[in-house]
Amino acid sequence: MARLVQRLSIRGRVQGVGFRYWTRRAAKDFGVEGWVRNRRDGSVEVLAAGPARAVAALTEACKRGPPSAQVATLNVEQASDSELNLRRHGESFSEIPSI
């Protein structure tokens, strides 16, 4: 099974609506590793790693987000496994500090 590592950049009304918490739960449900954080520009950034099918499922879910979010755009780019090092020790998916 192919392993995929992607960075998602999500824009719209995505901060202050529980997007990071929702993403952590969705990642757990899909079996995806990685992290989520807010960015100063108002976007949410997600690093998603795992089986291609699971990463694709999380990406599709992030196009909608939690009920109070309004996703305007979602951009996807390839990322590297080394970026998983930003996670909290012992966690498969973390909320990391905003940048």
C-alpha cells in the first residue's frame, strides 16, 4: 500500500471554529499521522501522512471541515516524512503551535 505525505493549506473561515480539534479527531478516525496548526495569515495547515487512501479521505473531509467552518480553498502539496518530527512526542497526530 502506497504511503503518502501531504501538506494541506486550508483557507476561509477556518480559525475560531474548532477546525484543529475536528482535524485531530478526523485524522484518528482515518488512521492518518501528522499535525495541524493555525497560521498567522488566517489559514490552517495540516501535515497528513499514511496510506494514500486514508490521506485522500482526510483531504476530502477537510474540504468541508467542521459544521461552523466555511472552507474557501484547499491546496495540496507533497511533503516529506521529516516534517512529522514537529509532532508532540508519543502522539500520532498533534496540534502544534501556530506560526
